[in-house]
Amino acid sequence: MTQDELLALIEQAAAEGWRELNLSGKKLTKIPEAIAKLSNLTQLDLSDNQITDIPEAISKLTNLGLVNLSYNTITNIPDAITKLSNLMLLYLSYNQIAEIPEAITKLTNLRQLYLHDNQITEIPEAIAKLTNLRQLSLHNNQIAEIPEALANLTNLTQLYLSGNQITEIPLEILDSIEPQKIFNYLREIRTSKTRPLHEAKLLLVGQGSVGKTSLIERLIRNQYDKNQPQTDGLNVETWNVQINSKDIRLNVWDFGGQEIYHATHQFFLTKRSLYLLVCNCRTSEEENRIEYWLKLIESFGGQSPVIIVGNKRDEQPLDINRKALREKYPNIQAIIETSCQDNIGIDELRTAIFQQIANLKEVYDLLPLSWFEVKQQLESMPQDFITYNKYIGICYKNKIAEEQNQEQLIDLLHRLGLVLNFRDHPILKDTNVLKPNWVTEGIYALLSDEILKTQTKGIFIPADLSRILNPQRYPSKRHNYLIGLMKEFELCFALECDPRQFLIAGLLPKDQPEETELEGETLEFQYHYKVLPESIISRFIVNTHEKIHNKIYWRSGVMLQYQENNEIYNIARIKADPEDKKIFIAISGRKETRRLFLGILRHDFQKIHKTLPNLEITEWVPVPAYPNHPPLDYQELLGQESMGESTFTIGKLKLKLNLRQLLDGYESLESRQKSKRDELERDRFTIVNQIYNNNQAEHKPMTQNTNNFHNSNITNVANEVKDKASQQASDFTQTSGANITEILQLISNLRQTAAQFPPDIRDDITIDIDDVEAEIQKPEPERSLPKLRKRLIALLTAASLIAAPIAGITDFTNNVLEIGDKLGVELQLPAGK
């Protein structure tokens, strides 16, 4: 936008008394003094320009409540900004600001201050005078210390400090964004004696028979046993080492490589640890499943460093594409070849391990001595488990009275692998504090039992635990708890015919039964994976066990049914192909409900996929009437539709497909449109970025021809700003801080009632419920309150349109209203309800 165009726009806005003005992304380099004419403005968006200075004239806009100056080249916060006494939201992220001036304390009404991604080195104590502040975002700067005065911001609900040079707070606490957790920890370490943690977790993963246990023997004890037995399940031991003249304790986890254990391993893979991916030099990269393990580490271990170890080097060198793997997985820190038999490469590996442990920031976290006292008592206790209340009692005896500190300590011990605690799981929230070996040895003993594997095909009863497990370590009164853990880990489920019997999906026979053919026309859908973890299909079977058709299931697949009023409408065959890394869905039966059933199954898979965030997944559909032709990329089809295409051409077949008709077979048009809108709203860190991206995507560009600068263009900008900014501004309120678990339970109740709704509206209602669930699971600053309101209103409206009497319809409405109340979203019942 030229200066002449900008001045013309300002004149127009002044004449019409605009309250909102969006100049985002207009390539502006300066703000004219004429901006002072816009005395009615309450919101001003100048983000994504090339502005370096803010003129004094902006201080005249005393009605401003929101100013967005993100994505510019501003180097300091000018006095003009600090004179805007009514300002409630100030966005200055992604600039070059090095200092927060004390004058900012004049903004006493400020609720949200975003200064992330700048060059700020210090937080002034004076900022504590901003007592109305709710959100403070300072991540990705160069801050080294948190002033104690910050704790005086009693209304602060979210504090972003990650990506700085702060060393006195563990990342888990810093990343929590919960001010009280951060302040409690600071108070604890600044008023107590402390010492460094000097402890870390080392995990060895890889296929079976690659020599992981032999490697541990060489590393720790410099011993080798050619008859070393395979690890069944998981072994945990301690390795005390000296690194940089410091005594460091490594908790070494040796994971058995047999396929049956893979689904369980993921619950013990942790972030901020060191991983050794051990492979066999005698076998190929594919046989070692290197990418499979790297993906698992990436999903559950985050950016934890990885050392690839090519073992059995004495027989053959390691033949892998080192360069390609390093480029794709930058967390690979070293690739080392070893021979446990000939003691080759062991010293090099040991040195590499020590170097990586030395680089783990968490090793040097300062902890109060009282935390070490609790840690030592838990490690030395003779019992394999204690109640969480007993743990709290130990904390109190050691003067750890703050609940948040108790939780932070148990989380730290869980991450280090010293104890296991699953209090965040809704089923196990009243759980015990357990020793890892008690859990792992108990579960893996069941998975390894020959009778369960060969005779009962995975079916067991609680009495089997008495036969399999040591009665002293696993008394019968604890059997149900162990089974509960397995159910929570999605390893087993209770059989519908006899709830006293349980089935372990991973122990099902591999053979696909004969009675899996589907009759008549089918609706088909495919998932293709870069890496297909075994746990996906077994977890899917466990999660969908209530829909199993005629008890037909096998290791890699299951038959499911969809029914209404005890009448089976559809049967689905879901099967995985581990070699091709694909999952196939085929649904037969009633045409009117096939799409609905597919939507339910896709939702079940999506829930599992969300727990594997870095998994590469694509969706595919077959070409109608050409089953042998390669399938079509579903996202490609959706993309073509969103670009306005009505047909899709397959050149090899000389075929033009009706795009709308094809896609309608899988999702309703409304569902596809919602998905597209949701895609545009993803990956936004803050509400300001949400506004910024929405405006960038939807605002029409203003003309660059000054002579033809029509009022209609100005009107367009005004309308866009009023439609967007006023709606967003009304939603800059804090949620009630409701427990997400409570909201998820309400959503679960909605699903149960919605299953009884008429098919013609059930599909869209399910989508709305899914959208609400996905949105509330985001961190609070990423949530779109307008979107939540829209979806919740849609649910209320749908419920009001149901004429037939349905049990639970009143509860459905009340649950929607309660969700809105917990999220701070104002709702009203539609007329007539």
C-alpha cells in the first residue's frame, strides 16, 4: 500500500468513525501522523509490515484497547504506546526489541502482553505493577533470570518462558506455562538448599537378537556372554559413571525387541533422555527397521538425542544410508559400529554416551534437598507400590507441602524412570506410586505366557494372574489394578459375553479367519504409513471392541458392525498390512449409513494417530469401478475441490470423475468445509496469530492504483475488520480454568446420546462434537472461542430440531450448556427449547 492510499484510507475511516482498522500485510514502512485523526479506534492491527518506529501521534488514540504490531522490525517500545491507558491487549512479538521499558507499567489495564520472539535479555521487576495481566508471553528471547517480583502478578494465568537462557528451572516446569508452578518452584529452590540432579535415563531400543543386553554388559561391566539370553519385555538397571568429574547416575532401560512387546514399550519411552538404537550389522536397514524405531523415538521421545549402534561389527560392517538418515532425523548424534564379542567400538560408544549425557540440560537441574530425601525414600522402600496419599505423606514429612511441588516431583521421578505414576489418566487418577519393575515385569509376564499365547489365544481371567505371577509380589488384591493398567494402556479389553474374561489383542492368532468376506458393494478407505507401528491396529481393536462382529478378530484385523435398534446395518473389515505399511477399511451393508460408519471408524483412528504426533500418514480411496487401479490421494481430491474444480481426471483411464459425487460418498459437503476451515486455523500459537492468519487468508487486497482507489475497496476493508476484529475482541476473555478431564467426560456423554439421534442429523452432530473435543484439547491460547461457540450453538440447535422422543435429550442439552459454562462461552437455548 502506498502512502497516498494509506492517507486516503485514514481520511475515509475518520469520516465514518471507524472503530477497527486492519492494515496487516500492507508493506508499510511508517505510520503517518494523520493516524491521530482516528480517535474512535478501539482496535488497530499493523502486523506483518516493515515498520521500525511508532510515531507520537498514536498516543492520541486513547480509546485503543487492542494494538497488534507483531511481525515488524521495531527495536524499542516507544513512550507513545505506554500512553494508551485503555490498552488491554498489546502484541509486539516477532520484532527486534531488546528491552522492556519501565514506562510500560503505565498500561494498568493491560490483560495480555505478547513479546515473544524478540531479543529481550531481562524482565524488569516493575512489570509486576501490571496487576491486571492475565497472559505474558516472553518465550524465544535471551532472558536468563526470572525476577521474584513476577510472582506478584496474582491474576496471571499463563506465562510463556521457554526458549530462553533460564537454567534454574527444569523444562517440564517451564513448559507448563502455569505461573504458580513456576513461582512455587522458584520459591522452593531460592529458599532451600539445593544440589544438581546429576541423573538421566538411557534407553536401548531395537529389534530382537541385535545384542542390546550384551551391549549393556560390555558398557557397564566390560563382560561378554555368548549365551546371553534374550530380554523378555524390559530390564532396568543403574549405571554410575563419572562425566566431567561429576558423579552421574544413568537409569538404563533395556527394551526387548520381540514384536509382542512393542505396543507396551511406548508407555515407557520418555522425552529428554538418551536413546541407543541398536541394530545388527549382519542384516539390512529394512530388517533392522531403523526408521520404524526412529519414528517411535521421535513420537514419544521428542527431540531426545539418538546414537545408532551397529552391533556385531566383527561379522560385517553396518550398511545403512548414513547421510539420508542424518538429514531426515537431525537428533541422530552419532553412528557407531561395535562388537561385544571382540570388544570393538565399546570405548568409542561409551565416550559418545558421556558426551550426550553431558549435553542434557536436565542433568544439571537444581533441586531442593528435600526432593532428594523423598526420592531416596521411594527408591529404598521395600514395597513395590504405595498409595498416592502415602506419597503425599512422605512429602509432608520432608516439608514439601505445596501440592504443585508434590506433583512436579512425582512427574520428574516418573520421567527419570524411578517410579511410575499415572494420575493424569482418568481411569487411574487415584493411582499408586509404583516401582517400574513391578509394572513391567507383571505385564510382560502375561504377554510372555505360553498358555495365553498358544492355547487361549490371548484370553485370560483374573485367576490366571495367580498362576503366572509371584503371589508375594503380586497379591490377588492387586490383580485388578494390573488389569486396569493393561486396559488403560489399550492392551486388553473385557469380553462382552463374559466381563470376567479379558482378551490381549497382541496375542491374537496371526491367521485371518475365513469368514471375513463382505457381501455386495463396499465403501473402502485406506491409510498409508511411512512407518506402521504394530500398536495402531491392536489399540484400534481394543478401542472398538464393543462393535466387534461375531467375535471375528485376528492379530492384524477385526470385523466390526454398526447397528441401530438392535438391527445390524453395516459390517466393516479393518485389516493392517505390516509389510506394505497400510491399513484397509471396507464397509458393506446399508448405503445410507456406510458413510456415517466410516466417519466413526476414522475418528477412532484419528484418536490413536494423535498420540503419535510425528507419524507420516496419508489417506487414499479407490477409483470407482476400477478396483485394480492405484488408489487416489484423498487430500489431493479435497484440495482440487477447494480450488473450485468439479471433476478429477485420470489420464491413464481416460476417465473424468465427478469430484463432488465421489467425495460425498466419504464425507458430507458440510463436513469437508468444516475440515478446510479447521485446517486454516491450525498451528497458531496465540490468539493474535489467529487473527493475523485469518485476516491474511480472507482479506481482499486493496488496489495499488492511487487514481482508482475506490471507496468500495475501503468499505471492504472496513467490513472485514468489523466482522473479524470485533468478534475476536469480544472473545478475549479467560476460560474458567475448568478441568479438561471433566469436559472430556461431558463430551463422552454427548457421544453416547448422539448415537440415538436420527441418521439424517447424526453425521453432522458427530462432526461438531469432534470439533469441540479437538479444540478444547489445545492449549488455552490456541483455542478459538468463536469456533467453540459456533459448534456448541450448532449442537443446541440440532438437539432442538429432534422431534422424536429420545432418552437423554435433556441431558444432551444440559451437557452442551455446561461445556459452554466451563469454557466461558455464553450460550442460549434456541427458541422453543
